[in-house]
Amino acid sequence: MVQKQLSAAGPGAEPKKRRRVGFSPADTGVEANECINIYLVSSKEEVGSPEVPCVNPVDLNDFFDGDGKIYGYHGLKINVWINSISLHSYADITYKSTTNGDKGITDLKSALQNIFAETIVDNKDEFLNTFSTEKDFIRNMVSNGEVVHSGVIDGSRINAQVEPIDLQVLRMEIGSPNAGLLYSRLVPLVLLFVDGSNPIDVTDPDWHLYLLIQKKEHKEEPLYQILGFTAVYKFYRYPDRLRMRLSQILVLPSFQGKGFGSYLVEVVNKVATAENVYDLTVEEPSEKFQHIRTCIDINRLRAFDPIKPAIDSAVQTLTKGKLSKKAQTPRFTPPLNAIEKVRETLKINKKHFLKCWEILIYLALDPIDKYMEDYTSVITNHVRADILGKDLEARKKQVVDVPTLFAAEASFVVFKSLNGEEAIQVDENKPDQEEQLKQLVEERIREIKLVAGKVSKLRI
């Protein structure tokens, strides 16, 4: 062990002053959301332009270990530019100083690569060059894609500076040439803008990409740009049918709120119908997407004549009055043949149709204010049944232990109790449970009114 030697002090030497030890303030870090801005650009002139708005990704803190903070930097600012033509990205990182405290210094390059992978470019000039060198990337990638729809869709509304004639939806099997490479460049957008989403398995041939493309005239050859996409999985249903499940859907932030999401969903609906799959489902839809999907399907259902008699019958029963005063409020669910016709023709699954059914009844009540009390009783009944996981008006099953000479855990009797008989005891009268039920009903009524208002305006 090496020690620092002290010189001998003379008799008259002044005592040395002790050095004061200073402690730097603790590094509290900065949240990723506070220092990272993301911009989507389509030309090199837009890079760094104050006219380009910042887009809002999901929670960026989730991409940084532990508490979602970045440590070791003072005055940190990260601007990320994403080329919407080639899907490359570049991060402009600036800071005043660094401090290697107890949390160390966050490796920004590694953290950003976890999000952007091979799409991120280190050199700014190289990134700017991608606007010219990679301008045909999308066109080359989708050259072998199948065009499933072009131009307008009857009833669709696109509020954008895009001519419908310039729109195409192409389908690509994930295992086809170029599809995997294209999706790998789309993955950062999925991570950033689709909450809770994970990349799909590009080795599974049952995945299909549906790409919404804008084809713009550009000098000698048209320029292709992705406006949005969805990933759809096809899987087998015994004995001889296929089902489609929509797993991911994204409209690029620059094009959101302009009708492109609805357009893409309507195209997938048309494909499901044309190919006569069993049904089309959605994997864990977000609240926003569920609203769009419901608006689309309500309009389809209102134009579907086979269910109109069932709607009229339900409305007639409900308008006879004062259901809320009855001991048992009817469920007002659609008849089984209506459920089957909707699934077979429109490919709308039962669970989603039951939600749409409530809105169809609401739209058919006129004037709605006169029947709102009874309608709310019906919705309350539906919500209560959803909470309990069973139809309260249906025959109920009970499991009862019985004396036995054998293993007690293996001996029981299952029987059904008729309506009105004592069944499984659920204390539904607790104030907190009733308050929770009331809140859920109010929330459901708000959703119904929101969709009803939207589809009513679209029909004007």
C-alpha cells in the first residue's frame, strides 16, 4: 500500500490547515419525457425547422432502466428526427456538462439504439442524404405487394390534403421478400406510438401487413409514402375456416385525425368479407381505436336490413314503459339468429356486436329523453352481468360440497337453480359496490352517447 509521506515540521512551523472535503449535490436525473423531442419529417429542409411540430409518443420513460430517468447530464436536450420516407432517424444530443455521480452516466447511444435499432444514423449529413438516396425505399419494398384497394371507399370521409385517387392499401405476407425489412424499420414507430405494443414475429407466415400508401407524382417517378399500417394475423378455426385478428394499427402522427385510420379499418373489413373468414377480431384495442371501430361498425349495422326487425322489436318492448319499476329488467340482447347473421355477413364477432347493439337501441329511441330512465336500467343490467361474469336472468349453476368416503376435494355436486330461486350469494347491496356499478354505468352511457353523436353527424 502506497502512502503519501509527510515532511517533518520545524519547531516554529505554522500548523497546516486541513482541507475541506466538498460534496457535489446528488444527481436526481431528468425524466426522458422532459428532455427528448421527436419530429417526423419528409424532407431535409424540415430538419431543424421551427415550423415542424413535435409529435407525442408513448411514455418515453419506459425505455430507460429503473425509474425512467437519464443520469449524469446537465442541460440535456435530445431532438430525434425521423425520415418518414425512408424511416431512418437521427438524434441531435446537446448538454452543458456531465457528472459521474452515484448513478453513473446513462449510455444514451445504447438507450436510443434499443428504440431505433438499425434505423438510427450517427452522422447528421448521412441522415440528410437519406432523403435523396433512400427516396424510393417504400416503392421498392412494396413493389411485390398485393393491391387490395385503391381510391375512395363509399361512405368514408378523408379530411386531408390528399386526393383519394392517390391512396392505395397493399397487403404483404410477412415472409415475402422485403416485408420483413420494411417492418423492421416500422418497429421504432410501433414502440413509440402504439401503447403497450411489441414487434410481431417476422418468422410467422400467418402475419400480414396492410400498408396505407400515398402515391405522389414526383418528377420522373412517383414518390411513395406510408401514411399508416396494420398487422393482421390469420389463424385456423375448426373445421375449415380462418379468423382474422387485427393486432397493431398505426397512422403516422402527421396524418392522424384526418380519416386515414377509419379508411384502413374499412379496407380490412372489406377483405374479411370478400375472403369469407369466420370473423374479424381486435387484440386489446385502445380506447381511441375502439371508438373508431365502433363508429364504423354502427354505420354498417344500421344499413344491414336483416337485423332491423330485431331492433324494432326491442325498441317496441322498451317503449311500453317503466321497466325500471319491474323486479327483473329484460336484457334486451339481440336474438341468436341476428348475432349469427351479423357474424357471417359483416364478420363482426358476438362480443363487439353486443356493445354495438346497445348503441343501435339508443339511436332508435325517439325521443330519447322520454325513455332514458328505462334505457339506463337496461345498461345497468348489462354492466352488472359483465361484472359478475354471468347472466343474472339465466339459469345459474352452483357447486355444493357433499359428504363422502373418498377424497373431500374431489367430491361435489353441480346443479342449476331456476330464476327467482336462491343461487350463488353475491352481496350486491354494499355501498361501495353500488357506487362502483353506478360509475361504470355512467361511463358506459357517456361512451354510447359519444358514438351515437358521431354517427348521427356522419349521416347528415
